[in-house]
Amino acid sequence: MKLTPVGIVHSPFREKFGIPRQPGLIAEVAATIELLPPFNREEAVRGLEGFSHLWLIFGFHAIPPHTGSLTVRPPRLGGNQRVGVFASRSTHRPNPLGLSAVVFVGFEQAAGKVLLKIQGADLLDGTPVYDIKPYLPYADAIPAALGGFADRAPEPQLSVVFSAAADRRCTELETERPQLRALIIAVLALDPRPAFKGEEHERVYGVRLFDLDVRWQVHERCAQVVTIKIFT
Amino acid sequence: MKLTPVGIVHSPFREKFGIPRQPGLIAEVAATIELLPPFNREEAVRGLEGFSHLWLIFGFHAIPPHTGSLTVRPPRLGGNQRVGVFASRSTHRPNPLGLSAVVFVGFEQAAGKVLLKIQGADLLDGTPVYDIKPYLPYADAIPAALGGFADRAPEPQLSVVFSAAADRRCTELETERPQLRALIIAVLALDPRPAFKGEEHERVYGVRLFDLDVRWQVHERCAQVVTIKIFT
């Protein structure tokens, strides 16, 4: 089967690093889906206003081609234990399709574009969307389901503080990048560092959010944001 | 993007007519997914035993090519009102991908095959499966979601009785087709007839389950199974 993108995601996540590993973990993430021609007409989403959540089937577009390995090492198991690719939501899979339930906020039409406003998306900017379906609670919500090795949401791992300079900068930058502070805190609290961290106390990490390079360090269980710069 | 099937569905539904419109409506439906080479190895599903439910992303393979229409007429609205294709789970969509949460019963290996046993599947026999993912209750179960015009599960519409001959035949045939009676009752109770039924009291309907032609009539709100024959 050949798939054609029906939409494209605009989100503050400009690189894979830092993206929460499941949707809904960061309610602060506002994103939009722009419907692509010939699907960019209001009638394509008529009736969607009664639904609070959507399913997105999308492409993991920034992933190298599948190696053929039938096992992966999920971060939830510390990154050193292998499970089957079909027992995991890993991006490294035979058909690089992702599936996310996101909050549907509403749609708007502007300058010939139809934009769906969503929240809680774990999606890279530029992600191609292949299908949008309404979330049907009677069929899709199974709260008693057993989630194996990923039965519970990951807990926040780090507390997050800002240096005085980063704090001021964040306030300035937030005027054009809504909820920037809440987004930084939510992303860093989940500790996006790779599973094997070693003891690199002085290391400065960078995460890209919007057009910003957010730099931070970790001391004990606390992440400190040290600088926020605009990429040029 | 080009997709390669990773598995194929074996189910009692041999034609589209009669298939419940969402998964989970008919818990009686036992089906299997056979993993296709090169994915037919136990390691591809290792770790899945801790999960109670699976997501299947599959192809609507028995559907004519998409007409390009951006609206559909969902049966839930009586079949005469149009909504956007992205506000519906209709099979008639730009990329003919289906999404179903099903119960995962377990897997078995036999004669070089790896079979995943599932329940509650709304899937046609022969359906190609493009991805299998574990159901993660913390991310996927949103019981408070608002389901628009399809907020609640469809109610059973018909009571179901068997003629004396059909009743005996069903008992005989059930030895090789597990839960045949429960399956027939569940399928007919949802009233699979098209939305515009008219008043065709004497009409005999047929639904194909396994290798069987199940014939039934409707009087008032009661479906009577009149004959069950093996297709030859």
C-alpha cells in the first residue's frame, strides 16, 4: 500500500531529542495539523467539533530505514533489555507508522489553510500525517487494560530550575512562544537524557524547542536551565 | 510511504456485511493474526505477554479506491447525513487504513508459523496488518473523551431466535466452529441491515460466517435464523 500525507504537523519540537515518549505526557504542547491539498477543505473535518480527542496515524519521518531487527531496547526497561518490535511503541519498526491520541482543541481556516489545533502531541515538527480519526471512547478507552512493562506513565524524574539569566530570557521569549516556560519544565522533568547516563555532572545538554537552543545541566536530581538562545 | 504487510488476519468474517462497525462489540469473535515472513519469529512479539490489548493498523483491502469525496454518511447518523471523512471511522478514506484495539489472548508457534490469538476483532478474513503495537492504558485510555455523534456503543437492535432446523444444525456445526451460536446471535443482534430498511417483512438476508451461509428473516424487532448451510 502507498500512503499520501493528508496533513503536516507544526510543533515546537524541532529535533527528536526531548520529545516525550508518549502523547499526553506534556499537556502544555500546543501544535497544529495543517491539512494538505486536496484535503484542505473545511468539509473534511465537519462534525469533528463534537469530539474531544483525535487519533493520528503518522510517519516517523526522521528515522533511518528499518535495519530488519525484530527486537528493540525500550527506554522503559533501562535501554539494555530487548523486547519484540511488536511489543513496543519504538520508532524503529518495519513500517514506520506512529499512533497518538491527542486533545482536539478546534479548527480554524485562514488564508486558504485548514488548521487543526491539538494538544499533548509527541510529534516532531514536519511530521507527515496519514490519517486522522475521531477517538471513540466506547471502543478505544480500555482503562483496565494491562500495559506490560509500560503499565504506568513515566514519573517526572527531575526538578527544574532556571538560572537568573535564563529566567529573564524565558519571560522575554515567551511573548511570541506561548507556554514556553511550562514546556521547558515539562520536557526536562521527564529527563530526556539517554538511558545510560554515567556521571557527567558538568555536561551541558541542549534541547531545541521552537527556534530556541535551551541549554541545561543536571546536578543530582535537579535540571538547571543555564541559557536560552535563538538559533541563527 | 510504502507499507509492507507484517501479518494477515484469519477471522470468521468472510464478507463485509455483518462485521460489527467497531472492535470490541462482539467479544465472541476469536481471530488470529499470522505473522508473515520475515516477521514470523517469536522474538518479534517477545514481551507482548504482559499486555492485555493490542492496536492493529490494517488495510481496508476489500474497498474500492477512494473516490476523492471528503465527506461520508456514517450509519450512526442514519446514513443520510454527511460528515467530514476525518470525523468518521468510515472505510472510505484517503489512505484506507483501519485502527482497532483488540484483546490479546496469547501467541502460539506451530509449523513455522507465529500466530497471535485475538478477540473482539471487527476484521475481514484476509485483512493485511501493517503494524501491531501494545495498548498502553496510561496513554491510550481516555474514558472521559467526548465521542461526538458516536459517543456511545450501538445498542443491540434485534432479539435473535433459531428455527428448530437451524438450531439443530448450529449445534452440529459448532463442534468445528467454536462459539458459532454466540457469534450468530451477536452479529444479528446489532442488525447489520443497511440504514434504509423499508418494510420488507418476507425478505431473507444472508450473512457469511466461517464457511457458512446463515439465512435469517426479520419480523418486528426479532431476527429468526432459518437455515445454516455450508458454502460449496
